[in-house]
Amino acid sequence: MSTTPKISETDHVLFVDTATIESARRVLQRGLRPATNSWDMQSLRELTYYLLQKTLHVLPAIGNSKALVEGYFQLVNLIPEFEAYSFSYKQQAEQETSSWIKQNMRSLATSWQDARLDCQFSCWRDLHKEFAFIDHARRHGSLFEREFVPYIASVLGFTQKDILDLYSHSRKLSTVATWQKRPVEDIVEVIANAWMLAGMLRHIFHQYLALKERHPLLSHQFRNTLALKRMQWVDTDKNRSAFYLSNLLVESLFDLSPSSNKAEFWLMKVQEVRGGLQSNRIALPKATDDADAVKHATRAAADVNLAVSSLGYQRAFETLHVRDLCALSDIWDVREIVAHLVGVNDPNLLVRIVRSFSVIANYCRHRSHGRPSYNIKGEYDAQDLLFVAIRSVFEDARREEWTSKHAGRSKRIDIVVPSVNSVIEVKYVRDARHAATVDDELKIDIESYHNHPHCQNLIALVYDPQGFILDDTPITRDLSGRRSKGGRDFDVTVCVGH
């Protein structure tokens, strides 16, 4: 594998923290497509977007780091520019970090509480505890810095002796290996929280260092509640054409065979696009609207022979406003590649609405003009919102019908659309335990709903906003398809929304 092409002197430098790299590396290593709004997917998309255009350098830890380890070492070998930077103000930034923390303990405690309110916080912590504990301890000598012990103890509500003992134990790789295998509860939850809080404290150091070196900073999402007021954040005015192309590039990774080296393929395409942009062979101009940006991104993807499935295109463009999504039908490039965006028949249109549910839900959560969010906290909330979307298109849609009795029992169906002979079941994934059993619930539903008079198409929406389902392929692939039951033939489509 060749290294990245040389970047011109006029190319902008961007600093990035190791958590963002590790988050993206986890996706590449596991080869499973996480939820679109998960921190891991956001990290991979952001990293791809900036690698297309900038020179990225990884910020150092406080103190002296040891040699690179395992998977991270492999990634730096592929992208050597990550560590090819000499920091002139490291010691000064460390001193200012210590001073800031001492003077802002209340802000630190508040930021910690705010960070934990994010529903993805504990999910990311627990998954990456299993992924990164050993690597972190090997590289840094422990799971958190000795100088952070008093502040961690204060915020987490423990004595300094308690946290100092944990610090000492975290210097032993055998102990860290044991913690990495255990569930996040009791002492492991304390050490995992200390690890995350230390990461937020390092974010203050990263911000001071970036300010002094005069380059912008790309930070992982869990850190961003703790910010210096003078910090310059990256790219408030994104190149939407490059944004959509980076999304397409990321989506192409999940269509590769399981045995493929996704990290090498990812970097190869990044290199190809960067080289094309520098030679003007590929054009990604800043577009005035999203429809034009999608057009530029789609053509650039074709220029670099990027293989993206129709579903991949839909996911890459799912941040589009509804009116822009409708306008895509006028773009020849997209119409040819994403045939399901236009010219669909009614049952397929219903499936499209169900598959777009996560987009609808995201818009309702982030409303404009300061309006309160429509938060989906359970199955009935999800059913109500989906029914509104369906009823706006299918006027005969109705709620909650019972099947005829089968083996002495009947089942209630969430939504029925008689005009297209379709029934819809909605599941809301409550927690990790429910995620492991939701496929069994669907199997029971499939066995029960076939005797409804309008069940020629059974569509199931599994809404998993917190990303507890790590790989939705077994559910969508194994449960979807043509079925025959009780002398009736019907089609099953299972959609997982995040």
C-alpha cells in the first residue's frame, strides 16, 4: 500500500484527537455498519471528509507516550501524516491546562453531567471499553493521567485514595485485560468513567495546543461539552459536495465482502479522490444547494469507480431536507443509480416511507426556530409518528387492527393500509437485552399476521435510536423475503432504523 500523496504547502492542517481515529478504526476493523447517527459512524464520515481535503495530524497525549500499538500502529502506517508533526507548545499547553482545570472545577462537573445526558455516551463508552482499554494502557502506561486523580475523584464523588488506587491498578496490563472482559458495572464502571473523564480533560489540553499552533481541531463527540470560549472549531461552512462524496465513500465500505481489508480500501479511495482534486481531474465545487452538491458527489463517485448500492445512496443522502430529496428525481445521474427514488409503485412507496422513518425522527428531534423536540421515548411514540407519515400519503391507512383468531388467540397489528394490502408492525428497541430478542418477537409476529385479509405485504420497522443492534444484517436479511403460511403467500420486509 502506498502512502498518501504529498500535500501542497497551501493545504490546511487539521488536528484530530485519537478518540476520533479509534472510533473510525473500530468501524473499519469490525466491518459492521453502525447506526448512521452513532458516534462511530460520525467519526468515520468526518475523518473521511477532512482526509479528502486536508492534512491531518494526531494530537499528542499529556506527558510521554510509548510506542504505537497494534491496530492503531497499522493505521498510522497507512496514513503516516497522522503523526508527522512536531509540536512547539506542548509543555506550555500542559501548564495552561492544569491551571484551567483548577479554576474551573464547577464547569468540569457540569460538562461531565451534560456529556452523560447524551444517549450515546454510555453505549460508546461500553463498546470502546471492550475495544480500546488494553491499547490505551499500553500506549500511555495507564488508563488516565496521575495528575488528573484529584479532579476525577471530585467529579465522580470518590476519595483521592480510591481513584489513586484505580490509577495504580490501571498501570498493570493483566488487570486492564480483566476489566476489558468484564461488563461495565461496579468497579469497571468507575474505571470506565474515569477513563472518559480523563479524555475530556485532555480535550482542554488539545484546545490550548491547537490555539497556540494556530490550527483548527477535530474532536470526538463525547468531549465537546467541555470547550474553551476562544476555541476555533472546524469548518462551519462545509463543502457539501465533498460531504456527500465522503458519505458515499463510507457507504461503499459496507458493500465489500467480509474478508476485504476495509481500511486499505478506504484509504485507497481517499488517496484517489485527493489526487483527483489536486490535479483538477475531479471537481467538487461548493454548491449553492444540496441538489447540486449531490449531483457533483454522484459524478465524482462515478469518476473513481465507487461501487455503492442503492440503499447506500439513500443512507448517504439521508441528511437532505425532504424537499431536496424530492428534487433529486430531476437529476439524471441520481435517477439512474437510485432507481427507487422515482417511478415506484404503491407498495414500494410504503416501504420507502418506513425506511425513511429515522430521517423523519431526526428532523422532529432537531426542529427549527427553537421549537421543542418531538422525542420518541417508546413504541407508541414511534407508531404515532410513522402513522402520520403514512396517512399523509395513503388516505385509507388505519391504526391497530386485530387479526382473526388463530389457535384461539388474535394479535393486534399496529398499522394497516388496505389499498396496497399491507400491514405494518413497529418495534422500539429499549435496551441491549431487548436488541438480542427483537428478532424472536418478529418471528412470532410473522407467524401470527399472515391470516389478516390485507397481509399480502408485511412490513416491520425496528426503530433502534441508541444503536443497540450492532449489526442489523441478520434481521433484515434473514427475516425478509417471500413467505407461505396457512395457504397464503405474502412478502416480508424488515427495516431497521437508527
